[in-house]
Amino acid sequence: MHVLNSVGGVDVSLRLILENIDPEQFENVVVHGVNDTKKQYLNKHGEKLKEFKFRISREINLFNDLLALFNTIKILKKEKPNLVHAHSAKGGIIARAASLFYKTTVLHTPQAYSYLSAPRGLKRTIFLSIEKLFKNFNSILLASSKSELERGINEVGYKKTNTLLFNNSILPIELNNSEIQHVVTWPKSYICSVGRPSYQKNVEMMVEVIKCVKDKIPSIHLVLMGIGEYSPNVNSVKELIKKYGLEKNITLVKWIKREEIFKIVYSSTLYVSTARYEGLPYSIIESLALSKACVVTDADGNRDLVIDGENGFLVKNNDIQNMADKICRLIEDKKLRNEMEQQSLNLFNQKFNMSTNIIQLEKIYEKLAVR
């Protein structure tokens, strides 16, 4: 049984698991929010999976969260799963609390710990304390990246024996037609990124970087995708773009189909991320699969996908000038960029290819399932 608030990368992660795991060996049931995804969950054969929906939201709401807990306990007792896989912070809390009333092992994949959303102060202390408490509730950490694994051990306090690693993975990307169907309003030469304007993605830094790059390469253009319903910092980003006069250098693209995102990334010069933290970001995994050199912040998740000097560059958070310099270097040095592009594809095939990695997850499920 999978328990989650199914939005963004968390939703992508679960769908990739369900659509690649052996349905003859594993029966999967999904418990998720009534207001998150509207798309049906399918197995490897394209068959619909059993789903239960009720209020599971990103935000803390005592009444709704207790009701979600009560409903999850009822479903656990009805379905009697051999194993529970909880995805995201909220899914992890609900599933692990429910496991006290129906004894079963819970694998928890945070996809970036929630306490990282606050740099310091009371909010961070509360969220971290919750994770430290719930790690004792029939919980095994199934980290989505090496960085997340290390944070779970060093900060949350998991024993190493209660931790496992399964890298977020995708299938190789095949573009039968690379022509972009979305209305293109930007020049042929551009760099790109995917990420909603939020504290986590730190898009304000990206705007500052483009301002610096423009001093050396006036024609620089950034296409930023993923401006969705939950984009709390979108107004401050737009104001910053206007302040620096970058309206002709930055294009903001609302949520579009993943296939269209792939085409835009494929046709770009390179990929950029200014995230403060990640689990293991699918957008960068996809960029590796599409053979893109990357310039990213040295943050959780990012550093697991980009090896500095090999398939791109790592830059310290808010080191605006250094990131601008690295972007300029890759744009101007085609030979270096081509070498890094090949290394990106090699790294994808070695570590993040779902075609080969799904077997690792199947072995984990089989080992931990209560018979």
C-alpha cells in the first residue's frame, strides 16, 4: 500500500514505480488525497489500480490530518497490506501513525525532508522534531538519494540498519518528434530550468544569475518551466525580472505536459538549478537522460546528480557570480559542453535508469513484506 499527497515529483515517483514493477509479483493499492492528482494510477500492463481518496494535504490541518489517519487505519485493516510505502512528509506521518494500529513495516521516502523548508527557527525545530519522533513508528527510511540518506542518519537520527537507498529513476527518454508543440516565444538559443517559484527552488537567485550573465552575453535567455498553482514566490520573481529589465531574457512557462518539457530541455543549450535542497530532482535526472550539461547549486539531491567538472558544475548556494561564470563558460566552450553532455548520459545509464533499477526496489519490497 502506498500512502501520499500525490503532487509534483512525489506523484511522478509513484507512477514510475507502479508502471514498472512486476504486477504478477506485487499487488499495489494507492491511498492519496482527494484533491491532488486526477489521473488514474495504472500498472505495467496499463490496468487501473485500486485507489482510496480522502483529504490528505500538504499543509498541516489538525482536523483533516486526524481524519486522514482514521481513514488510513480503516483501509489498512480492510486491505491488510504486507508492506506500506509512504511517500512525502505528510504521507510518512499518516502511514507511520496508522501503523501503530495495524502492525506493519512502513518504508518512508521523504522526497526532501519538510524541515528543510525553514532555514532556522521554531518551524524547522518543530518539523525536525516530528521526523525524529515518527522515525520510531515501525519506520525504515528508503531514501531517494544519497544526500537524503545521510541527512536521515545524521540529523533525523535513523540507525544505519534502518535505512535503505533507492535512487529516484526514470525510463530512458525517447523523442520520436522533437518539435515543440507549445507556443514558442523565445529565441532558438536558450538555457532552461524546471521549478515552481518557492523558497525551495530559490528562483530569485536564478534571476540574479541571468542579470550577471547578460553583462557578458546580452542575448542570454532562460526558459523557466513549472509555474503552477503552488508557486508562492511567483510575484516576487516577476517583480525582480521587471526591476532588472529582463523581460526579454526570461520566459516563464506554466505547467505543460512532461513530453513538452522534455522537448524544451532537449533543444536547450544547458540546464540550470538554483534549489536550496531537493530529494533527487526528476528534472535533473531527465536532463541527464537527454544528455545535458548542468550548472546547479551544491544542494541535497543536486550533488548526487552532477559531478563537478564532469557532467556540469556545482556552485555554492547564492554564489551568483560563480554560477554566471560557469554558465558563460559552457555556452562559449562547445567542446567542453559536448564532453559533459556525454558524461551526463553515461551517469544516467549507470545510476538512474528505471529499466535496470526497478529490480532493486522489488528485492527491497520482497525482503520486508510481512507474510
